[in-house]
Amino acid sequence: MARRPLNFSGGSGSSPQFEFDPSQVNWGKASALLGGLLLVILVLIGVFTSMYTVQTEGVAVVKRFGKVIDTRQPGLHFKLPYGIDSATFVPTRRVLKEEFGFRTVGATQRTQYDKAAYINESLMLTGDLKVIDVEWVVQYRIDDAELWLHRVRDREQSIRDICEAVMRRIVGNNLGSDVLTEKRVQVARQAREELQSILDSFELGITVSTIELQDVNPPERVKAAFNEVNQAEQERERLINEAEKRRNQVVPQARGEAQRMLESAEGYASERVNRAIGEASRFEAILVQYRNMPEVTRQRLYLEMIDRVIPKLGRILVIEEGQMSPLPLLNLDETPFSRRSEGGR
């Protein structure tokens, strides 16, 4: 059969005409070429869908027709292609976090935060009916990849809801001043323990690493008054510390002085008692002598008294009545007992 030539002729200004004759096409060759091309495409798809790489910071959960068949560790792995097997990566070795009351919007040289749109998360009511602004961060790690993927549908939101409920309840059971100052660490520790207990009951397969209270402040409207109260409390603590320091200095000194006075009083009492006992013994001895020789004893006691008293009087002049001649010197400083004692020497 003679071929009819293609007609490209046309009038001036008219487009060229192309006439296609299906009978002129080799359909067998075209079908073979198309089949080969499809086969190559299917082979390439099979190759690319059968290989996958698991990153070092997690594992891959492999499912076949939706059923979990294996958990693969980091490295290059193979699976059935064409969607028969699917691999879902789970970052089990990465520390994940949820931020409450703020969001990190930049982490360059200086981290930037944005909290304008999240004020409703951070405002909480305390046990003494005060409103405080609490910002905190929850850090957790995935322990069980299968539980993490299949137990809860919206995992991140569930963690956020549970953590916010736990934190509001704990803050509501404490005084605002305690949460702002001395109980921050205790509140964070209690929140972590309770959050972990609830997540374990939900079988989410995660472990809460830390809960950190990022910032705890009163609302902006009352921050100035709160700062004044804090300054007053700090001044009170300073005065208390100074008083304690003074007390630690004065009290031991006073106790030492009291102990010294007690010991001195005890020594004085012992001395007086011993002296009284000695005088009583001497009096009893004199009494025995007096009963035996009353006159001699009386005279001796009199002379002993004169011997003790006269030396204390100084020089004594004895003048007889009507005496006109030079006065004789009566040296009363030398008593018979003193002369006797000197003669004995």
C-alpha cells in the first residue's frame, strides 16, 4: 500500500496541517517499549521503598499491613516494598520537651522567648487565692516506641493537658509566697512524680526526666508591691540574722560570767563555812578552859583583845589630872604580849 505523504502545505497566513495515520504506527514495538519503561519504574520504586535508614537517636517500628512486626535499631535496613511494610521513626534517644507559658522562638547566640500568646497557660490560682505567673518546662524521653505510637492518638497534647492539670493542682494546694520563694524545688519535684505516675497509668511509654520552674512571678500589675514585700522580708531576715549573731556572742559570754560568779559564790560559801567551823571549834576549846579556870581565861581573853585593838589606835598619851611637868612617854605600842613575842625571838 502506498503511503500518503504528510501535507504541510497551506495558504499564506494559515497554520501547517499534520495528518496522522494510525495504520502507520508499529503498535507492538510501542507496547514493548512502554511495558519495559513501566517495569523499570516499578523496579526503581521497589528498590527505593525497600531500603531505609534509622538515625542514631532513635529506633524504627516496622509494621506489615498495620501490624507491628519488629523494632529496628540505628543503621541501614530493608523491608518489603510497595507499602507492604512501613517504618516509623521514634526518637527514643532524644530528650523531648514541652514549654508552658512561653515558647522558644529563637536559639541563636541569645535564646529568645515569646509569652504574649500563652499567658493563659501560666496564670494560676494559689491556695491563698492569689494569682501568680508560672512558666515551666517538662523534659521527657521515650522508653517504649510501640506504646508511644499506639496507646494514645494525640500524644503531645495529652502530655500537655496532664502536666498543666497536675501543676495547677499542686500550686493550688500551696501558698503563693511559698511557690514564689522557698518551695519552688519541692513543687517541681512533686509535679514530676505525679505526672510520671499518671503517664504510667496511661501506658504512654515515656519517662519524665525533669520539670523545671523556669520563672515564677506575680502578675505585672502587682509586681511592684510584691517586690516591696520581698524587700521587707529580706530586711527582716537580715535583722534576724544580726540578732542571732549578737545572741551567739552575748549568750556564751553571759553564761561564762554566770558560771564564774557561781564558782566564786561557792568558794566564798565554802570559806565562810570553814571559818565558822574553825571559830566554833576555837570557842568550844576556850569554853572548856573557861570552865576549868574562869579568871585566868577571862584575863587572857582581855589581854588578847587589848593586844589586837591598841596597835590600831596609833600613839596614845596618858595625862594625869593636874600634871604640869614634862609628860612621861608611855609607849603603848609595845604591849606585854608583843614584848613577850620579841623576847621569844
